[in-house]
Amino acid sequence: MAHTATNVRPRSMLEGMMKFSCHRALRAAMLAGVSALPLPVLAQTAPATPPVNADAPQGQQPAGEGNEDLSDIVVTGTTSRDRPLITASADITYANRDDIDRRAPRSTADMLELVPGIFVEGTAGQVSNNYSVRGLQGGGQRFVQLEEDGLPILYSGGGADFFFDQDLTIERLEAVKGGSSGVLTVNGAGATINFISKRPNFERAEGAARVTAFDYGLKRGDFYYSAPITENLAFNVGGYIQSSPGVRDNPFDYAGWRVKGMLEYRFDDGGFVRLSAKGGDVENAFYATQPYRYENGEPSGIPGLDTQFGNIGGDAFANIAVPVSTFAHESGFRSFRGRDGIKAKTAQVRLDIEKPVSDSIDLFARGRYLKYSYDFNGIFAGSGTGNAGLTSAVNYLTPGAASPINDLLGRGVVAFPGATRFGIKNLRTGVVLGSNQTAALNALNGNGFLQRTTLNHDFIDGKDLGLNVGGRWEYEGESFKNSLTAGVMYYNVRRKQDQSATASVVNDVRSNSDIYDIVALDAANNVVGTLSDNGLVSYGDWGAGIRERKDSTVSLYVNDELALGDLRIDGGVRWESDRATALDGNNASAVNTAARIVEIRPGVFEQLVPQGTVGVLPTVGSTFDGTFATRRATQQKAAWTIGANYLLTPDFAVYARYANGFQTNNVDPITTIKLYEAGVRYQYGRLFSGSATVFRTDFDDQNYNFADPLNPSQQTNLNADLRTYGVELDFVVRPIDWFALDFQGVFQRPKLLNLQLNGVDQGSGFEGNRPERTPATLFTVTPTITLPDGWGEVFGRYKYVGKIFADNGNGVSLPSYGVTSVGLALNLNENVQLTLNAENIFDVVGLTEGNPRQGQTQAITDGFFYARGIVGPTYGGTLTFKF
């Protein structure tokens, strides 16, 4: 592993930014014959003598001199020590620090857009976004494994963006789609996205500080510092602190911080021991669906609620006490805190060891222990009730089938027999409007609407222990070279969940919306009684909500890569055994009833609301009784892959691969993904480099649960097969020295087959449909103009997302859209860089999903529907100082 290199100090801070983008690194790999260290051995580029400039990867030259890109590239998903990217037999993408900064990501999901074929639904805010790959339906992120330095952030894959952010400690991003991803990591059958950290600087002290600000209120400060301690010992530390209301209108500011540090010791004969730790406590805004309407065939907003920056959340949702089972919370109440948004905490310690034991054998051990939690306070308008919950205030207050709260009004008739009518009382202003005041009700916020909004309070507390131990043996003969890597992975994870006290309120349709009590009125519209509880019109909407999941897994894997002249053949297999336990909180029943639990109808038991609770609702809804139903399963499965690459000329290669991967799902059935792909890679000097890949994805027995829209406290099970055929293109063209054009895109045909709901075949109603939230066309074009004399660059970005369907029934079509962004990066001097970014400059309306909790067959009612949308134009920038 030992090698040295001479590094030249950059002439400007934008030296790295004068490159071609992701496939510029590919071209450099083709020209330079880069080294590739194995993903299981921890992707890293640690030379025995580190470069003087740790910001620049080893061997980097000033822009315009020699190799313009990285000369030492890690290829995630391979295990050979020295394998050029052009000879890889998998679909691999690379993005350096400058590519990340050019994207100006507001979230981890935004960075994934640097990977061709990843469809990102980045509308939830900084965290909790959805992403999928190669025809998998929207929200398929559990099949995309996010890693940090070669180890999964979370074993299960999905939800990792709660606990990871990019900052100045991250040097680059590497991705492999399908192929070896399902073998060399767990739960990565769709793709592996690996974020690589900067290594400590053993030669000199270095640091950087960055200030970021955007017009929507983001204020953030990043820092990074590294220095040697002794000849063989060095450290680094970095992180950020921020405050932001989020990209949509919000009266609250959310604060947070994250810090990561490394201490590394180098052995004299090669290898290292690295101890690292990170921690964080971050609050973030969250955005779910909001109402839209179709106008002249195009989606638009409802009067009073802006499509681009509107947000119904706000002051009224700051803190709401929700009655709940005393077995879940002894006090009988659980507070929903919209003021906190999503509060994620992390504490991790990690140890990495690599040691050569001979010229041909390396041993490695990686381990990390993560303690994490998030407190999710999500406001879901239209959840469960769907479009039926979006109607006029007059309909709400008029008993009958047209009222979304008819059950509550029926209780009000019984509780207040002397009442003349019903009305609403604004909890902020105290203003009361009766159902007979139709003009005032129809003028409410310029639209006259009310809606039912679900308060989803979801708390997760978890631990995730991961280990990867093994070795690599390399042997080179006269006519061949072979690299064999074998190891064992162990994961022990536990995840406790409290989603009790999910309830709904009635609120109006505007930003920073008001919540209303439903009241009984006399003939003069005086209040004679209150039906709701501080706006709450239901409790326990999504069931008991108490559950726990445990997994103890062992994986044995082996990967072999053989080079026979210009032909390279590689294959690998991973066998995993998962001993899983699921504990689900029981609802009260006749055999386990306790104090204050009543039978509300035959066979259904619920707990009475705490004494003194306002309103006519007698119980807290679906009631946790303090006991659990336990399911256990031990399941085994093998993932395997085989691929080949043939180098026809030094600049032209072809490759093909088959992969059979899987996703563990605790005690539920294992899901299998099969991927076939073949591609070409070609480069012509500095003029062109790129790749083209054809692929087929077979995704059998996708299985997940969702809330039944007719009874949200019950879960409906979906099982379906997906088939996708597609072409992926990724290339860069540089016709002249100062201009480059990047293109990356996927053109695919996904189909839905054999869909069942609760085990019942849905027949031709779904057969051949497009899977929900999956575009057939997705591409990005990025032009870059390099300014003279090292001043920097000007760049643009156009992202096109094709039409998607909000549901598997293909009932609601969300139209295609294209977003244009521009940026400018200026070198103010050798150590100071200013970047400016403007996104969605043409104020395009784009919808990424409909209302997932409305079911598999959605509809547009009277021209109105629910969806999640991208935001309008945003402007901001960063000022970076390096020393």
C-alpha cells in the first residue's frame, strides 16, 4: 500500500472546481490507471506518506497541468487494490467535493441527484426525504444503502438521512448501482452510496471555515481542522452549527449541530489504526402534503396557500396535548410539538484497523456503535381522509355524509340536545362562526376551506452495532493477477418506536394555519358546548403505535477479481442469517382489560379519556394495553453477482453483470432484486468521456404495509412485482478548454405486475401500470464555464423529471417539470472563495408525490387533490476560508 507523491499547492481555491464533473474523474481514472481499495476494507486513499495538501487528493496537479482530475480514485464496490475505473464491471459514479459544492445541497437527498438514475423526492425538507433507483417505486430508499467510509449509516438502509449530513469533513461521494452492492454490503441491493471522509493530515496543520446563508433564513457555519501530533499520529475534527426555519414559510427557527473527529496512527510497515467519533443534535422542519388544484390542466395552488412556499404548519401546532393510553404514557397525555419539528440525536464511536501481514495479504477490522433517536412531529394534511377531508367550512358544520366530521357532529347532537346549530371557534382569535354565517365561512382565507390534518408524533430510539472483519490476498502470476477478499459482517440492532397518540385536528387552508374547535351554538350563535378538544376531533388514529424491532445478523462474504490480460472477471457471494424479533403493542381486549378501559362496541376496547378532558370523545381511541405480541423468525439468504469487463483499447471498454441481491425485512419475508446490465465506457482525449448502460430490474414480492384509508388505525398489506427496462447515459463533453457540458439521465419503462392487497389479487386493475412515483424519464444537464486567470467558474443546472403517478392505480398523474439553477464561484484570493447559488430561477411548480396515505387508488375531487411540491426560487451562497 505504501506509495508517495509530490503535491503542488493549488494556485487558486477553485483549482478543483475547474474540472468536468463526475465523469471528469472517470476520464482521469482511464488515463491514470487509478487504485481502488475494497469497500469491505473501508474505502479510503491512505498513502504511507500523505499529501502536503490534504484538501487535494494525492497527486493532484494545478488546473491545466497534466492530469486535471484525481489521480488516485476509490471505486466503491470492488475489492482489487489497483483497478482502474475503466476496467470495472459495475455501474459506478464518482463525485468530488467540488461537485457536491456545485450542487449546493440542502439535504443528503439532494446529493444523491449527483448519481444517474437516482430519483429524489426532496420535498420533505432537510431530512426524511424519499429516493429510489432503477424503476423501484418512489420511497424505495430502504433498498439504497447509505454508507460513511464503507460502513452503513444504519443497517436497515432507509432513514439514514436523519443521522448524516455533508459538511467539510466529507471529501467525496462514490456510488455503485446494483452489481456488487448487494454482496459487499447489507441491504444495498438497489445501490450503495458511500460518503468518504477526509483523512488526517500527517504533514502540516490545515483548516477551513465556511459561512452559509440563504434567503429563506438558513444560517450555517462549518469548520474543519487537521494537524499532525507526532510523525505517525495525526487528528482531524470538523462539523457545523446551523439555524434554519426550513425552505417554506415558518414562524419557527430550528437549530442544530454535528461534530466528527478522527485520531489516526500509522504503522511504519503500512496500515493504520483509526479511532473516530461523532455526535449531533439537530432540529429540522418537515413538510408533508398540502392541497393543490388543477387549473387549465396544470397544477396550481388554492387561494390563500402559496404552492411554492406555503406551509400549513405554524404557531397553532407548537404544542398540543393529546390524550393517550396510560400504558403508553403514564400521565395519560402525550404532547405533539410542531415547534421541534424533527429532532435527531446521534452518538457514535468507531474503530478502523488495517494491517499488512505480508506483501500479498492485508487484514482489516471495522466497527462502529451508533446510539440514535429522533422525535418526529409531522403535520400530515389529508392523511387518511384524503380529498374527502378538504371541503368547505359549511360542509364541515352541516351534519350528513358530506361532513368529514359527521361522527363528531352526531355525538354533539346527543351531548347538546338544546343546540340550534354547530360552528367553529378559532383557537387563536376566539372568533366564532356559526353554520348559518355562510358568507363569512365561504370567505375564510379567500377559499372557504377547512381540512382534517393528522398529527403524527413518532419517536424512535435505537442502537446499531456493526462489524466487518476480514482479509485480502493478492497474487500475481506471469499472465494473470488475482485478488481475493473474504470476511464476516455482524450487525446487532434494536429499534423502539412510540407512534401512539396520533390524532387529527380541523384547521384552515393557509400558511401558518389556525386550528378550530367545533362548538355547539344556540339560536344567537352563543357557545353552549364544545365537541372537540382544543381542535382535536379524533384520537388514536393509527393504532396503538408501540412496537420494537430487533435484528442479529451474520454475513459471510467472499469476492474474487481475476485479470487475464485485458479481460477481467469478478464474482462474489454473501450469505446472511438474520435472527429477528418483532414486538407489537397489543390493543386492549376482554381478557386483558384494566381500569378505565371500556368496550365501545362488541370486541373493541378502548381507554376512557383522562378526567377533565374537553369535548365529546369518550375514549383515547385504539388503546395499548401494556403487553406485546411477539413474532420471531430466523431467515437466511444468499446474494451473488458475476461480472466481466473487456478492455478493447486503452480508451474503450465493455462490461456486463448479473446480480441477485436482497433486503432483509425483520420478521417479514425477504425481498429479492435481480439486476441485469451491460455497458460501454469510452473516452477521447479531453473532448469526451462517458458511459452508456442498458439494464433490467426484476423486483419480486415487494411487500410493505400502509394505513388503510377507510380505517387508518388498520394496516393494509401490499405485495407486488416490478419489472423495469432502461438505458442510462452519463457523459461529459468539452469542446473547448473553458467550457464543459455534463449530461446524466435514465430512460426507463417500469411496469407493475401481480399486485395484491391483503393477499387478494387485484387483477387487471393494476397489471402493467407504472409503479407509483416512478418517472420514465429523468435527466440533468450541467454546463460549466471556467473563468480566465483562475478566477473561478460559472455553472448552470437543468433537471428534468418526467411524469409520475401518485398511485399504483395510476389514477392521479403528476405532470413532468424541469428546474433550472445557476451558480457562480469566485476566487477572491488564494485562501478565500465565494460561491453564489440560485435554484428554480423560473419558479416552476413541481410535484413529487401525491398523498401516500390515501391508498393505492387516488382521485382528484372537484379539481382538488393533495401532493408534495418543490419550493420556488431560493438564493444564497457560501464564503469559505482555507488555511
